[in-house]
Amino acid sequence: MPHYAYIAIQEDDKIATFTVNPEDGSLSHVRDLDVSGGPFTMAVSPDGNHLYVGCREDPQLISYDIDQSSGDLSRTGMIPLGFNPTFIGTDRKGKFVLSAYYQGAHIGVHPIGGDGSVGGEPVVWMETATGAHAMQTDSTNSYAFVPHIAGNGPNRIYQFRFDENTGQVQPNDPAQVEPDGFHGPRHFCFHPSLDVLYFSNEQGSSVGAYRLDTARGTLSQFQTVPTIPADFTERNTCSQIKIDGSGRFLYAPNRGHESIACFTVDTASGELSASGIVPAEPTPNATAFGPGDRFLYCAGQGTGNLATFSVDPGSGALDRVATMHLGNRPAWISIVELPG
């Protein structure tokens, strides 16, 4: 089955579409789609039929149908937004688009129509705090979490109960959990088989590991691991974080150190062990796994280049195998497998 990569290139106002070779990880350019307004964050629906795009220069949420034979994108809806979205995603059933707004200090939940389009008023438009950076639901679709960075934000993870039928969210008890230091949780990912979440800490240059109480929907921190060497004293912030489908390898890019921190994951406990740091393109941000998690793609906003790394199946070690230029300020990568 063919794989397609959609890459939002913010300052070029476009989404670039590529086919992905599952054998060597190479990308072949197919087409560009003009998207005015600075496309930044994206999400693919759970069924792979729709793509959702959040724009930052002209704040809006756009929906597209994905042609299952060609990978073509067809616009189906658009909603203006009051603030610039820093993150969008769908709930686990694909009925709602969840969004977070850093400067806007809000979260939003927008309904998705039966045809996969967006177009209605949000069912939730809630003020949280400055620095809201992501919003996702857990595997049961019963709880949602919203990290807020430190400094410009409260350095906390907001915890919500989520109603998958109505999209409504209610503060959980407790409503927030605070890291054990000035870390600034930014983005996060779920372990595929354990009740564990991992947060990239923007200010702390680290990864925070949390256990999820599935009965209550609350988090408790059990580990913090640095992403940069102890002797690195220049400014650094972490960005998007990824874990592979086996739950054995985790990666966190460093903006400042210009690298990707690599970790192995204990599949019984979820504990992380540092396994290396590899150079990346300057200001690495957009990150995604390729087919079969055999390749990791990481785009640098400083150069506009995409680095392709092979992933060693035994150790998780990264080896750069290709570099290609994308454009000005690549911001997000979404990869989907289609029936063709």
C-alpha cells in the first residue's frame, strides 16, 4: 500500500505532498497545495480519510478529504479561529478536533461532520492559561491532557474528563499536575501498550515520564531524563516528541543544541534510558516516523531542510541517510498509509 507524507511549510503557505518509499525511506515530491494563512499544525483522522490543518498567520482550522487512491487533498471546510493554534488533533473516534492556543490561553473542541468536514461552532472554547501547547485524549477516549510550558505559562499539565459523545470537557480532580521542577511540559505522546505518557519539557530540556491512573484519569510523574549533555550551557528548548509503535524507542529534538535525544524504553516499566544524541538540522521541530517505524524524519526550521534517519531495529540508534530542502519554515509532518 502506498504511503504519503504531508508537510506543512508555514512561510511558503503550502502543504507539500510526497510519496514515501518504505524500503529506503526516500521521499518523492508529488504536488504542492496552496494554503494561505501559514499552515502550521496538522492531524490525520483515525480512519486516514481526512486531514485537518491549523493556520497561524491567519488563524483558521481547515479540513480536507484525502483521496484514497491518489493522496490528493480536497478542501471540505474552514472555520476562523480567535487565536493562533499551536496544536490540533482528533479524539480517538475522530468525532472532534481538539486544539490548544499558546498565546490565546485557550483550548477548543470543534465538531467533525459525518462527512469528515469542519464547519460548526466549537462545543468547547475554554480559557486555561498562557502556554497551552497540546491536547490529546487517552486510549479510552475518556480523559484529555493539556500541557502548559513554564515562564510564559504555569508549568502545569491540566487534566480533564472528556465526553466522547458530546466533546465536552470537565476539570478532573485534581485539575492540574505540576512537574517536580521548572520543566515546562510542551508536547506529549502515549506509550502504545503501557499506561504511561511522555512529555517533552521545553524549558527543562528533558523528558518527563508520567503514569496514568486509568480509573481516575490522573497523572503522576516517576522520571525526568535530560535531553542535552550536562556541560551544554547555551539556550535550548525541546520540541515534538515521538515514540515508535513497539514502545521501545523514544526521540526528543533539541532546538539550540540542534540535535535529537534518543532513548530506549523499558517495555515493562516504561522507564527511559538515554541511548545517544545525534546532530539534527538547526531548529529541529517537525518530526514523524516513516512506514514500519524504520525511518525518522525531522525538519529543521532554521534551514528548511528535512533530515531522514534510519532507525536501527535492535538499538533504536539513528543514522542520517538523506537530506532534502523543503522550503521556508517546515512546521509539521503527517504520514498516512492509503489503499492506493
